Amino acid sequence: MVNVEPKQSLKNANLCRHLIAAAQQTPQALAVAVQKNKHGQLRYHEINFEQLNQRSDEIAHALTVYGLNKGMKAVLMVTPSIDFFALTFALFKAGIVPILVDPGMGINNLKQCFAESKPDAFIGIPKAHIARILFGWGKGSVTRLLTVGGSSLLAKLIGGISLSRLLKKGTNKQQQAFDMVKLADDDISAILFTSGSTGTPKGVVYSHKMFEAQITALKQDYAIQPGERDLATFPLFSLFGPALGMASIVPDMDASKPIEANPAYIFAAIEKYQCSNLFANPALIEVLGQAASAKGKPQLTLTSLQRVISAGAPATLPSIKRFIKLLNPDVQVLTSYGATESLPLTKIASDDLLQTTDITDNGGGICVGEAIDGVEVSIIEITEQPIANWQNALALPVNTIGEIVVKGAMVSRDYYHRESATKQAKIQDKSQVRHRMGDLGYIDERGRLWMCGRKAHRVDTDSKRFFSIPCERIFNVHEDVKRTALVAVTLNNKTLPLLCVELTDEAKENKDFDLSALFSQLKVIALNNKQTAAIAHFLIHDKFPVDIRHNAKIFREKLAVWAQAELEG
């Protein structure tokens, strides 16, 4: 545990102060470059810090003329572009609360998100507006419609006004610096919805203080310096670039589907701009590693990279081993642990992570490292009951598995209009709030946090409790197994653990593959470890359902329903 004394207050400030500082100190330095594939050729749209700051001022003036003011809420569904950056900073400058959602969460979830958040405005590309009309997003609350891209006529047909038209209708004030709204520490700055990959999407209230804490962590714990260039593959993280005085290089890819990214585009952008930082989730690390190690291709080295940050879900050890071959010997992949409600929390370098292989493969969970500065991590008993107030006696001793609880300036205080969810996830600790991550794990004698899976994914039987990640890792070492998923099934009115198994591509393609031999081997593996000795039921599933963004979060709930039907069929 570390000291978590509150840092100096930044009342009456705004995170856009970082952009303004960069515009004053390095006005001509590159702020954003967006890559686009046009007719088979990669082209780049660029903007420097002075231009980005001025553009966001102009838009902020226009938004206030349009009737949007401090405290109002605006859905922002704009693809990564110069306009995306300028609009987001304009919203922050004006004190308008952006509502950010993952388009991959599904139509029904999106409708629920907008019904809960009650946006005053909807800012989106034409496709987003067409979906808004078809599915009734924001119906009943949205009074301002702004279209980004497309013609003014199209925007009018959609029912609003285009961004370009709005700027042309502006006043002389647009030539002046916008007097950005000052915010207190806990004033709401944004609403970010969770993806819903492990439950119902919830709107996380981001305060000014949370954003400042995240910027501080990236500066101090990740040693990011002004003047660096970041290959940004996740929209939220890419916004931190300009706030850090770092250029954000946005590749031509669908950020919600990184598994479909074209590796050649990524490599080209890194090479062109000599990126020093790469943010890549597990799916993208897998894609890039596989592409670079393909047979018949010369060995590629991304010589400009100084660090790689991976977050969203734990990357597999094999994919990290493959990926680091692209890097200089002294460059690390920094795996970060966190969630929309609180990030970053911990980190571990790839060299250290790969040294934990023996523990991981023998059921020790996945090490996600030590807490970063200003974060306190504790483990409490597993319970579904709310906990109103924190007591130090709640913390379990080292090497004891329980629910992970975190405290720090980057930890959110509540969910938007979700009192029940807030009560379930938050623990009051004097003037601060601790967040229950919904993940299980333990802290070892060295102070490192180990992940043991989601609380909802544990399997409780009459005689034993099984944890998903520790059990699955024991079987995942088999050469024919791509991944496994532990689920609960009911047989003869008793809850039993069952292991769903997805085979490697090589095993699937082998016409002579012996399934009965595999099951026998898996049973031997189970019996040789006390954590898995009681697992006696195995089913082969052709392709696990996983979340789109990370391609790593397995939908075990769906697999449990499938497994139960298979047993009963």
C-alpha cells in the first residue's frame, strides 16, 4: 500500500489548460495527425497545437451561440478526426459535458445509455444521426442537433445544422480566445459509459479531478514527456496526447474493432512519425505480433518506440512474447490494470510479467503489478452486499483471494443516475471513495496485485470455490488449447464446474485430431492440481463469444447457457 494523501487542489481550473499551455509553448509543434486510406494510398491530415487550440476556441464560441452552455450534456459520436479532437476540447472549454459511448455495445444498450443520460445535444457523423432517428436515441431530451461531415443540406434533412454551417454563422467572438469555464475538483466533466461486456453499461461520472489525476499518472508513472508522438488506437487515450504536449497519431482503423485493424497501416504511421509511444489493447498486440512474425516476411523492428502501454484486459503471455520481438531490447510493454471507473491503477513491465510464467501457469492468476503513485489497492471478503463505510479491518492479509478495492484521485465517485449501482460499487472512506472493481485477486508479499477473474465468474459448489483465471491458466498450457472458460452447470440439482475449451487453429484443421485423447489429457492435468482436481466435465466450443474491442473478455455467461443446453441435449 502507498501514501494516498490528496495532492494540491486544482479548483477553478480546466483540463484544457494543458492544451493552451502547449499552444503557447510549442505553437507549431504537431498536435494531431489522422491517417486515412484513400484509393489505396495513405494520406495524413495534420494540425499543430496553435491551430487545435484556435479551432477548439472557435467551436466553443459557436456552441454557445447555438444555445449550449455549462452543465448541458452532449452525445459525441464522431469518428477519430481533427474535428473529433477540436470538438472534444471545445466541449470541455465550454463546460458542456460530453457523453462518450462505445458504438460496439449494441443498439439496445446505446438506447438505454441515452435514455439514462438525457443528453441536450447530439453531435455525430451522418451515420450516427441516421441511427439516432431509426432507433430513437435521445428522443425526448435532445434539442440541439449538430452534424459533423456531409453537406449542410443533409444536416438540415437530419433535423439540425452542420458544424461547418454553424461556424460560418458565428460571431466576431470566434476570432478571440474562448474564456474557458473554470471547474471545481468534483465538477462533472464527462460521462463515459462502460462497454457492458461484463454487465449492463453504466455511465461513469468523470470529474475534473479524475482527468487531472490521469494526466499526472501518465506524466509521472509512465514518464511521458512533451514533444513525444503517440500512436493512439483508443479515442479516449488519444485525447490525453495534446493534454500532455504529445502528438496523437491516429491510424486508419475502427477503434471499436482492433482485431480487424490493418497492421501495415499501423506500422506505416509509426514509421512516418517516428512514434515514441504506442497504446495497444490485447487484440491489437496480438494482430501486430502475428503480422510481424508471419512466415516469409523479414523481421520488423519498431525502432522509434520507447514504450508500449497495454490496457483494457490482460494480454496473453504468448502474444506479449511474440510482440516484444518488434521492439528494441530495452523497450517494455507496460500492462496496466484499471477500468472505466478508475484507471490507471497498477502497471507491470513485460520483463517482470514474463518472469511470472511459472506461477501463472500453475494457477496463481495473472500479475498486474504494483499500484502506481497515489493509488491504494486492498482486498476484501467476497460478498454481494453493499458496504457503506470503509474500515481498515475489511482488508484481507496477503496471498488471500478476495474482491479488489481501490482508492485514489482517479477513482470515480458515482454512476450517473444509478443510485443502486453506486451503492453496490462504492465505499465511503471519509472524504474519499473506494471503488469495488468487481474483480477478484490477491496481493502477494511483494505488494504486487494478481488478478483471478471477475467476481461474477467464480463457480461456487457445495464443497469448493473455483476462480476463473487461475483454473483456466492451468489448462491453457496444453499445446492444442487456444483458451478455456470455466462456467457453472447444474447436474442432478447440484452446481458443478465445467470447462469450455477452444482449440488452436492447427488442432481445428487437423482431420486426424483425437478429441478423446485430449479429454483424457485434460483430466490428468485437472487431477494434478488441487485447484482443478474436481473439474471433470469438458466441452469443445468452436469459437468463444468475446467482446469486440479487446477480443479477450470472454462472455462466460453465454457459454454457461450453451454448456447447460449441451448437457441436457
